[in-house]
Amino acid sequence: MSHPPLRRVLAAALPAVLGAIALALVVGPAAPATAGDEGTTRTGAGDPAVTFTVPDQVTKGDDLVVRGTGWLSADGTAGSVVAVKLDQGAVSTTGVVKNPATGQTIGNKTVVAAAQADSSGAFTLTVPFPTSATTNASWAAGEQHSITLLTGSLLPNDVVRSESATFDVVAPGHGCSSDQVLASGTTGDQTATVCAQRDVSSAASSTLTLVGHGWLTRDGSAGSVVAIKLTSRATPSGEDFQFVHTGAAGDAVLGRPGDGGKDATIWALATADRDGDFTVTVPVPTAANVPAKVGAAGAPAAGHKLTVRAQSGSRAGDTAHTLESASLRVDGKAYPGDDDGSAPTVACTAAGAAEAHVAYPTGQAKNSTTGPVLARGGVLHLVGTGWCATKASAGGSTIAVKIDDGAYSHRPDELVTSNATIWAVVEVSSKDGSFDAAITLPTGGRSVPALPDGVHTLRLLTGSLKPGDPVRTLETGPFTVGTYRPNGLPDLVEAREDLTSASRHGLAARLGASAVRVTVRGDEDWAFLTAYLPDGSVRYPWGDTWFRPGSAGSFRAPLDGVDLPTGSWKLAAQRPDGTLIGWAAVSVPQAAVDDGDDEPAVAPPAADPGSDEPARVRADRPAAPRAKPVAATTSPTPAARPTTTPAAPVADGSELTVVPRGGVTASADGTVVTLTVPTAVAPGDWVYVYVFSEPTPVGWVQVDADRHVRVDIGALEPGEHRVLLLDADGSTIGWAPATVREPPAEPAPAAVDPEPAPAPVAAQAPAARVEAAGDELLGSADVALLVAAAALLVVGGAVVVVVRRRRSGERGAR
């Protein structure tokens, strides 16, 4: 039975169902609007006789559909000709737009679409989504844009009108329903959204439900932890504040996702799943949750401001997002808007993208490693250009500044916002978005924790402190406080490609009783040490410690409290810019101790540290007993193999198209498929393998030190297959496609060898292959092979799991 290739399966799959288009923001002074599935219908602000419906959310790549009623000429005898501009004319089309009344080309390229209303004044108009191929703009998910409908110039005796509305661009599948308020933002190539319940009651024990999409770690392998905060303002002329937990029973103060420190303003913590989605229901604050300085007037009530702020990025590996919604509707009454009594906003138009850097003090030479060198408690000059709000009339951005991604906080008595990790706030007031801000650095005891000497960076964030500000995140180049000292870990080198005989560079390492003595050739200011094991995995015996070679080019790396890997491995030294100083071979004696585990295992022989040849294990040899890891190694302790067999989540391979890939990737070498699991799966974890079309169980496999799982699928029919991985709890980790190629035609043998063929090698890497046994019954060699392969599952990188061909004619991927 043959099966279609994967591309045909994917082509036949139904597209994802997009979220309903719903109301996100009430715009300007227009008359009361009603929300529907196609957007918000507004009554014209300048001409109350007309209405227009504009989606409040537009999925990236989809056309913008606008509808109107009552759009008639001055004498009512003809429908008006409606011209469309985007972002107040900032978007120009590269195509041709014709006047529907005359058929003539409209010369003004900022008119991106036009339509004529019918005799009743009704129209439906489709505006193509702006891309770099069709316009001078390319919109991205997380941005807010505007549309303006104009009449009066394209039809004689038409009424002069100008009506506008704004809308949000969302990623596919990230839209909100009509009873929710949207907050959306993009960091890098990741867009996150929160859909907040629109109508909230201030009655006791009321709740608020939030739904999130797109909240993923930077590598996309797992969901982020999202801190939820609730912001309010009792009156339009008052000040914003955040509700706080009291610490009383049932109102506990929560810990920050990054360091666990208590933060009363975190109203809830939501952990997204592997697709980046979460749903969380939280209590509506009461008068007890209003900060003391605000008083009882801040308790939620009809018409009060109530916005949702969602933040991620404080936990290692999480993407940094900060989103804030428009105000929810409390007790059925909309918040009228802020009135700060401030001076009129200066219109801001930027010539380019936002940029910022730390300026060098006068007379100081530039240095790409240290950046500007500044004194403790000194003044840092942050200079930037291009920091305007989305709409020119909204003025410049309001920028939150953090040191080292928020690693250092203000003391409680010196906060500049309710978020202690925001070290400074920059208000951009120029016409072009430029600024030069003076930021005072902390002295030793003026931050929590104390800011150490060494190299640091600033993180600039917009989108949460000012309505209409685009969501941005930007890291400046380095600057140094006090004496230069490297900070953090350098990028890893590639063990097989970079650590060669030609790159030793004379580095020597001698293992002593109390330290490793390292000697480098040439003048080096700083060195970072990393251990590379024969399988390519990495250890950091000295954590994030940097060493400074003396005048003789040598230094001691102490062994007190350090666990060195046992066996033979390579010790690499790197500079602060990540370049390789050199490497040396190190050998640490290994003490093997029987751990009493009777489960068979195979330990591959140690490879020569200078060799690229992998260790090889033959499946037809007796399994060697596994040695218990000694205390001096930093390798993970092997976990016990699970005893259960998890059920396959789908019944057929074609159904995997709706199962998230989960960050699992695959590469093939012959018939051996090497799957790389996401970072959420640790070396030493057990994963259960299924191969599809119909689920073919393979068994439990332990992830090696490089987070690899290897499967030989050569016994399957040629075609496209899918390999699925489940975790120890039976949850889906992800899957990846794999292909079995047609074998080359082989000439018929000249004679038949009466002797039985030896069992094939199952675990030889990287080119091991198990020959297909056709449709014949299993022979003794096949049985022996399967038994040996099962025994080999406990080995990490050197083991290849062998998949047998299904015999009932149901083979290949569907």
C-alpha cells in the first residue's frame, strides 16, 4: 500500500481558523460605537449621517475590509467616492488606483484604495495589506495603524468628509473575540498577545479572565512565564497606580519569575504551554488592594480606568515582552480617557528606525570591548534617534531604561515607576525623536543588588508607559563602570570544527592537587575556561569566572568546590570577544563504582580528544555494565527508564499536521535520523519514540549530552515518515519528518551463500544501517538484533534505535 508524500498531506490540510475580528480600542471623539464580528461601527464625527465599520484587529497578510452606510453626494443623487489613506498618508502604493466614477488613474499615490457607494450610500471596500512589494511600508504583527476615509475631491458635488479609526495588526490565530480587549506586541520575530475580558464587575468576588498567545522562550522551544499586573486611575486627571496584594490569607504576595523576589504588584503569574498559549482567571481587586497613598477613592468603580499589563523576560531564556491593554469597562461604563493637564504634544516624525547608544566622555578613545568607561555614581549620556510614537500627533516615545535587562533595581524609597527594575524613564520631546538623556549610575549601595565594576548594557523598552507607543526593545552596546571586567559567558566554539590541532596556539594545562595551571602564549588580558567533552557537550567547571593571566601568561584555576569531568577532554580558553585563545587536552582519572543497577547498558569507549571519530558500539556484543557517575563529574545522573508505555496522541500520521512541531529538528545520515530536542528537554531525560504512518512504537530512549536522539528507519518502506517524541509524562514534545530513500538497484548474486548472514550492526555511528527483511518472517538474526537494540537504549549519543518495518502492508507516511 503506497502513501502520498508529506508535501501532498500538508497541501490537503485545512488552514488554521483565524480568531474573530473584535473591538480593541475606542477611537477619538466619534459617537458611541457597537462591536461586531467584523469590527466596530462608528457614526461619523464630522457627518453624523454616515457610519463606517473598520476591523479593530487585522491579521497580518489579510486584506482590510471597510464598510459604510449613508455616504451620499450633497444632493443625495449619487453615492460618494470614498478614498482611503493609511497612517495619515504615510503609506504610498506602488500600484494603480482608479477613480471608480471616471475610470481615470488617481495620481496621488497616498490613496491606496477607492470605492463608490451605491445609490443608498452603502459601500464595501477592500484595502490590500501593505507589504514591501506593493507599498513603501511593510506592517508587522504587534503594530497599531490608522485608516482615513475621505470624500469630496473625486466626485463633483460630493460632501467633504474625513473620518478615521485605528486598528491593531495581529499574528495569525492571535485575534480576540468581540467581548475582549487586545494587547499585542512584537519583540524580535516573536509576537505576543493578550485578550482581556472587556466587561468587569466591581462586585465582591468578581473575576477577570485573560487569554494569551505567542508567549515563547527566545528559542521558541517552550512557553514563557508571564507576570500580570493591573493598572488603574480613579479620575481622568489623577495618577496611574498598580493594585497590590496585601499578603493576607488568600491574597498572597507573589515572587518574580526571574529571582523569586516578592513583588506585591504582580497580580498573577501565567505559564504558557509549548505553543505559547495560556488562560488565567484572576480576582478583580478590591479597596484593600489600593495602595495607601491613593486611598479608598482608587477602589474599582463604574467608569474607572482598569488596564492589564503583561510582562515576560525576567526568567532566563524568556522573550522580553511588555504589553498593556486599553482600559476595560468597569460596571458597564467606559473610561473617558486620561487628562493629565500637560502641555500640547509636539508632533514627532522620525526619519529612520529607533537607535540608541551610550556616548563616550569627551577625550575618551573608543573601545569596542569596554565601551565608554564611567565612574560609579557618574552620569551616563544615553543618545538616541528615531523614537516617535506610532502617530505623529502623539509626539515622542516614553522609554523605560533597565540595566543588564533589569538585573539591578532601585531601592524601595527611590523608585521612578512601580517597576523597581526600571532605572530611568526618558521622555522624548523633540520633533524627530532624538534625545540626549543624562542617567545617574548607582554607587555601590544604591541598587539592589549592588552594581559591580565591569561591563554592562542598557535595555530600552517602549509600549507600556505611553498609549500609542509602538512596542520596542533595544539593547545598547557595552559600557564599563569602574575597572573593566568581563561580564557573562562568551559564545561557544564548535568543538569539532574549532578545536583542531592547528588551533591549540601553544596553550598548556597542568592538573595539580589544588588547581589547574593554565599557560597561554602571548599577551592576554582575560581568559574564560570551558570544558569540551569527547561527545561535543560542554561543561563550565568554574561557572562564569574570568581569569587574568599574569606577566608570564599563566594563571591558576582553583579546584576548591569545582567538579571536573572525568576522562579525557579539551580545555578551551576564550577572550571576552569570544575568540579562541587556544586549547589543551586534560585527563582526569575516572573511578567506576557498581551502582547495583542490573539493567544492561553499553558504555562507548573513550575517544581521543583530538580525533573526530565517534565511539562505536556493536549491537551483537554483550552489553557492558554501566559505571556509576563519580562525584567529581558534572554530567547529569542517568534517570531510571520509565516503565509505562504512553499512548500515541494521534491515530494516523496525517493528523500530526495539527500537532505542534515543538522545536524538534531532524537531520539524516543515510538511514540514521538524528533528532534534536528543544532546550526544555534536558540531557539524561527519557523520551518515548513513535514512528508514523500508523503509530509504530519504538520505545524509550535517553537523550544524550547534545540533546540528541538517534533512530535508524532504514527498515521502513521508502517514502516520507514522521518521528514523534513524548516525554516521561506522556505529553507531546514534538515531531519531525524523516525520509527513507529508494535503495539503489543491486545486481543479482552470482551464487547463494549457504551460510547465514551475520547480524547487522545496529549502533554504529553515524552510518549504521539495518537492512530491510522484505515481507518475510523474522529470522533469528532479526530477533537478536531487536533484543540488542533494546539493550542499547540506555546509551546516549552513540546509540541508534532501530525501527522494524510494519508487516501488515500499512507502511510509509500518510
